[in-house]
Amino acid sequence: MDLMPADWLEPSRPSPPSIQVLLTESAGRGVFATRSIEPGQLIHTAKPFVSHPSISSIDKRRMSGASEGLL
């Protein structure tokens, strides 16, 4: 007895990316859409591989008297 349609058994292909990074002559690198994107639609997710404190948090530490060696 077949409970699932046959196409469920075939692996699905990943959809093409909805964005691409290109180099422009006037503004350097930019992110461009490769298809129509609806308002509110998620187009990209990624985990950062580098992070650093924000400028405002560094300024707050300096104002509070934190040692320069800790920055």
C-alpha cells in the first residue's frame, strides 16, 4: 500500500539563492536580488564568523574609566 506520492520520495533540489554579491564600479560591493522578493520574506540567514564590541560600548568603557589595556 503506497501512502505517499512518488515525488515525495525524490530528493528536492535547493532553490537558487535570492541574492548575490556583486562588485560595482561606483559603490564597491553590493547585495542584489536575483528574483522578485516579497515584503517581509526571509532572504538570507547566516551565523557570523567574527564579532566585536560596538563602538558605543567601547566609548562607554572609556568614559567609565576602564583601562586602555582592556580594550
